[in-house]
Amino acid sequence: MLTDDPQNHASKKANGAGNHAGARRQLWLYEGLVALGALLFVFPMVLILITAFKPDSEIVRFHGLLPRTTTLANFRAILGSPEEIPIVRWFGNSLFISSAATLLVLTVDSLAAYAFARLDLPGKKWVFGAVVATMMVPGQILLVPVYLILNRLGWLDTPTALIIPAGAGAFGVFLLHQFFISLPKELEEAAAIDGCSRWGIFWHILLPLSRPALATLGIFTFIGSWNDFLGPLVYLDSVDKYTLPVGIALFQTSYYAEYGLTLAASVLCTLPVIVAFLLFQRNIIQGIALSGIKD
Amino acid sequence: MTRSRLLRRWSGYLYALPYLTLFGMFIVLPLLYGLRLSLFRWEMLSRLQPRFAGLGNYAEAVRDPYFWKSLVATFKFVALAVPLTVCLALLIAVGLKSLPGRRQAFYRAAYFTPTILTISVAGILWRWFYNSEFGLFNAYLGRFGIKVPWLTDTHWAMISIVLMTLWWTVGGPMVVLLAGLQNIPPQYHEAAALDGATGWKSFRHITLPLLRPVLLFVVVINVIGAFQVFGQTFMITRGGPEMSTRSLVQYIYETAFNNYRMGYAAALSWLLFLVIAVFSLAQFRLMRER
């Protein structure tokens, strides 16, 4: 009888609804704060885009966020003088170096990760342990010796100096290794019984299953190589061999006063990465999360 | 038969061979070569051959005021940037966790985007923000009669660099911490809520202890990264004013590639490595014990 008491029932319901409304209000508050912060984070990038379309006079004397006159002059100027500002060339260099480095990393890392994750190698634990341990070595301390090694190889001031050493990083091997060992072994065992070779298992079974992990590593490597600054700054010498980030940095020192040009160049440098990021952001973010959680 | 099996086991290394070759050439070899180099005097532009100097380069570093100055600047940066980055990342991650899937992914991407900018673009942008004459910050602050010497004052310059770094790098740790938060089974918080622990209490006594391994990872990675700060200071202040923001890596860079003192630069690199190693180990110890 007590449970059917209508008054009790009603008051309970009201109470529940009150809590619910409170929780919802709190959730809106959270979302409002999160959105405000997100706006602050994105704002500077939107600002580059807007300002790149302003004439220099409006940049130097700040009137407000939106341009009074919109102009393509900045873009025309940087694209129109390839002798002084070989930005198209830098773009091409960056594209070539990043693509080649990505291809190399995917190839050598997937092969090595397969060996470490699935093959019965003598002393595997030690070798893999040594490889993973170098992930803790700060990359900058290798700068000087790598420079001298590249010098001896005669690779300085060539794209090779940036492509080949990129394949030595341990991160990709680690990431793919973690992915490979998470795949069920039964498929491979069945294939082995059917007479599939080690190579066949790698090529026909493991690789197709690993597309998401390979995509993640590929995007990581591409963006990392595209944005690399210290490497090209040290290993490249001639202006026409520069990559975009170093080219733009140099550009900034010589066209210091012309912010419009610098910002337009920045837009051109950033657009491909932003597009790649938006297309693959799920992969990228999951990859980072994975590398942080699973060790 | 055993021989052929042994051969088969070893032949598996063929798969790892391309990678291991590169690993040997560009990681193991440079590590050892750098260590050896640090024991030699080698001015690359002079005609003198490299000559053995024992610990001479290290002794020089101890007496070198520029080394100490850059070390102090680097420590300052680490001490400011790491705690602020990790706290802000945690704050954003906690905020994001309360949101439903699709909107969470949207905001997460927004916070992460600055991270994918190359340092020259990010640096150019912030130099313009900080510019004292026509920079955005002073343009707005000027309306209230405030003018901040963002990059021209020795104290403000480091703060400006740290502020920009927060914006540029908080995305990575935020994503990792968010994943860590989502890995905590909700039962823990439900049980705590039944016992009356909600909000801050639940965060302090349930979330933080369970997040510790991930937090440790984030802190260590951030410390390693922060000790290697280069791009921000190089692009925004060039190490100035009065070398107050010249980091150790920038000093190494200048020693090696402006002055071509390869042996000394290698020794400075190893000192940096030592500092980073000590700090990483200490953090592992500290976090494990507690």
C-alpha cells in the first residue's frame, strides 16, 4: 500500500526531475566553457586566414578583425615571383620528402614489427627492447653526429638527408607491433596449415587487417615530416632545396615588414596539413591515445 | 633438421633487417659517435685535425657562462611550461569527457588543431600577436591603456614563449589524458557517488589515482620535450632579449652550425641527455613510490 501512495510517488518524481534539470544545466555550463576554450584555440588560425586577405596597410594599423578591403594581392605576390620566393618549389620539395619518408617508414616499420610481433627470432626480446628504449632518447642530441654522418655520406643538402634517417625512428615499429599482437593468431595459423608462407601471411593477411594502424602511422609520419623544422634547417643549404617551413622562416627574416606576404605563405603551407588532419583526424587522435595508454 | 630450424629462426631477421640497418646507422651509431666526439676538440672550420681532449669539453662547459645561462633559461621553461600544459590538458580533458560522443569529438579536434601547425607558421603568427606596435594583443590591451612588453622584457619574454607553447602543444597530452579518463570503468565513480563522494572529492580520490600511470607518461614525455625546446624561442625571440630565452638546444645549434665547434656541441648534447635522463628517472621513482 505504501508504495502506491500517490503523494509519495509524485514527490519522488518531482525530486528526480529537479535533479535531472540541475544536471542538465551543469552540462550546458560545461559545454559552454569547453566551447569558449575551443573558440580561443581555433581563433588564431582563422585570423591568419582572414588577415592574409588584407592589404598591408590594414595589417600594420589594426582596425578590427575583418578586412575593410579584401585583396588577393598577397597571394599573387608570393606566387608570382618564383625567382625571389620559390614557394611552389618549396611546396614540391616538402611534398616529395614527406611522401617518400612516409613510404619508407611504412615499409620498413611494418616488416620489422611483423618480425618482432609474430616470428620466433633468437634474442628478439633484447633487440626489440633496445629499439623501444631509444624512444626515450631525445632526438635533438643526435643532431650533430647525424649531421657529420650525412656529411660523410655526401647526402647533405639533398632530400635524401631528410628521407632516409626518418626510417630509423622507433615509434612506428612500436605502434605497429602493439597493433599486430592485438590481432587474433587463429587466422595466421589456419593460413599456415593451408601452406601459406611467412611472407604470404604478412602480405595477404596481416597487412590488409592493419589498414587502420598503417593509416595512422602514415598520417603521423607525413605531418611530422611536413612540419619538421630543425632537420631541414640544419641539413639543407641551398634556398631552392628548402622545405616549406624552413623556406617560410627564411622568408620571414628577409621580408620582415611585409606581414601580408608572410601570412599568405603561412596559409599555403598550412592548408594541406589541415585538410589531411580533418580527413584523418580520428586516426590521428586514436593513434596518439593508443601510444600513450598501451605501454 | 635442427640446423635448418635454426636457420629458419635466424632468417626471420631478414624482415627486420631494413629497419635495423637504418636504426643502427641513424640512432645507435650517432649515439656512440656523439659520445666519442664529445671527447675531442674539433673546430670544423680550422685546419687542425680533431684531437683528443678527454673531458676537456665538459670542463669547458662547467666554466662557460653561456652554457649556464641557456641551462637556466631551459629550466625556467620546463618549470613553467610542463605543469601548466599538463594541468590545462587535464582540465580540457575533464571538460570534454562530460560531453556526448559526437560533440566531444568536434571540440577535441578544435583543441588539437594548433598542434599540427609547423613551428614557423605558429611562430610567425605569435610574433605578430606579441608585436608591441601593431600586434593584436597590445592593440586590444591598448584600449584599456595597458601596454605589455611581450618580447622586449627579459621577464615577459619567457612568459610569452610559455603562453604560446600552451596553445601550440596542449593538444597531444589532452588527447592522451582524455583516453585515460575514458578507460576508467564508470563503476568506480558510481560506487563513490553512493558513498557521497561527487565532484571534486570523486576527482581527487578516484579519478586522479586511477589516472596515475597515464599522467606519469604524459608528464615524462612533456618534460623530455620541454627540455628540447628550440623552435618557439628560435622563431619568436631568437633567444633574446639578452639571451634570456636562449634554450640549451639553441645554444647547441649555434655552437655546432654557426661556430662549427663540433666536439663542444657534442659534449653539450650529452649534458642535455644526462639532465633529461636524471629527470625522467626521478619522475618514475617519485610516481611509483607514492
